[in-house]
Amino acid sequence: MKKRYIIYFCLVLMVIFGFGIFGLPTQPVLPTIQLPGEVLIPWDADSPLRQWFGRGFTNTMVATILTWIIVAWLIFSLKARSRTADEVPTGFYNFFEMIIEGAYGYVEGAAGKWAKNFFPFFMSFVLIILIANWMELVPTVDSVGKWEDLGHHRVELAEEAAHAQGEELTEEEIHAIEEEAHEEGGRRAGLFLLRAEEGQEAGQQIVPFIRAAATDLNFTLAFALVSVIMTQYYGVKALGPGYFKKFWNWNANRISKNPLGLMDWVVGILETISEFSKILSFAFRLFGNVFAGQVLLFIIGFLLPLAHLAVTGFEFFIGLIQALIFAVLTLTFMAGATVSHHGDDEHH
């Protein structure tokens, strides 16, 4: 059978199952959307893990571990196939070598003598974030998981939030939460979660085994901290203690002679605020784009399954762009941190 007929056949199946035509009760239920990663294995109430790692082992943790495994496999498999100078590279190794050489040339042009220091961070950010972003496009991710009672789940979250504020939920509040979940949830039918018909028991959700790691703010915040902290490290390594002058440039003699010198001190305060704002900017930009893409895939798959293909292609492009933006901004900030603006760098 020709490939195009296989594609046509799959499109027809998408229409049949996606819209539930021919009387098939197969139209999907809009998945439950929540910011924190869903808990797969809850910790015991008195477990120290609960204090450090939240309510339990989440599906975003699973995705993070898989991301690192894929990166490690990629590194070791390509290293094992490394070639001599006389061998001609072929296949995927040739493609990956071309990417590495191009990326190193870009870093060298931006960072100069610091290229060997910055390139491992640049390439690591690209690979890890790219794989984490593209994981949401893999079939079964965000869709295959365990069954959970939606009402019970929401009541647990509400009780934890109320307990943190020293309050308790009333029976009426618990009943209202369960009723809302019952209306929004679906019903279990074998392997599928389907829209409940009138008179059928509902109120269930699927907790996926794997959810894209970058849809968890903890993941993006960790990378943001690494980026900003290492930028400060290389700034101090390049300029010594003089690096901190850009944060605190108070000179009473200069200000007494020229009050405009006070502007240097004000700029230093703004520089300090800027460094902290970079953490928020890095973390929320990546998290916001990937999480929004995940929600878009959910909604389009629910409303118009055929358009899901176009959105998947769009998210493929967005995942690549976000990984490159994170890496390029980190490289730019690191390169800027090694350049003195006060004449302290003997090479400037």
C-alpha cells in the first residue's frame, strides 16, 4: 500500500473517532488542565519527601528523567561512533556533527576566548530544553495514564489549601466541588475516557504517566537559576572583585564634585534588579510558551481533530525557537558579564 493511502486512512479514522460519527461514542473529553504536575505516587503524610518534593512523585518528574536519559544516550552513542580525521561521516552522525560545528562557530563569534567555557552550557540548554519541549508532541504523552476520581482529587487539593490557611472545608463546599467535577469529568469506557451521556456515571479523569517537563515551573526555574548563577560566576572569574562595581558603584568624592555621579549608583541598583528579573523572565517565558502549547493541543484535539496536525507542526517550531532563545540569551548575558564597562578589564 502506498504511503499516501495510509495517511488518508489515518485522516478518515481521525474524523470518525474525533467527531464520534456513525453513532460511535468516541468524541474525547477535554482533559483536566492544571498547573502543577499530576501526582503518580503520593508520599506518606509523615514522609520527609513530602516536605522537600511536594505531594508525591509527579508525571513531570518522569518526563525530566526520560529527557536526561535521551540526552545521555545521544551523547554516548555519538561518542562511540566518533571517527578519525580520514573517515567521511554519514547519516545522523554527519548531521549532528554539522550542528555542533555550526553552534560552536556561533558561540566563538559571540564569546571569543570564552567559547570553550560557554559552549557546554549553550549546547546543553539547547538539547535538554528541546527534547523536553518536543516531548509534548509524542503520542501517548499527556493521554495515557491511570484513572482517578476527579471530585476526590479536587477535594484533596482544596482541603490542603484550606489547611494551609488554618481553615476546614464544610460539607456544603465539599459537595459543591464534587458536583462540579462530576459535570466536567468523563466516564471510563475500557481504555478510553469518553463524554458521559445522560444518566451515566461521570466525574473521572486520566492522570497521564508522562507530561512534558517544561510544563512544570520547577523545571524551567531550575534552568533559569543555573543560567543566572553561572553568568555571575564567569563575570567574577573574568573581572575579579571589580565585577561587582556594576551593582554598587557608590563614590562619595565623585558625587560631591558632580551630583550627576549619583546616576552610576542608581544604574547599579537597576542592574541588581535586572539580574533577579532574569530568573523570572527565563522561567516564565519557557514555562508559559510550552504550557500554552500543551493547552492548545488539548483544545484543538477536542474541538477539531483534523486541525490538530497543523497545531502539532506549529508547536514543533515553537519548541525549537524557545530552546534557542533560552540558550542564546544565556550566551549573550555570559559574554556581557566578562566585559568590563569601567576600565577594569586589562584586555578591554
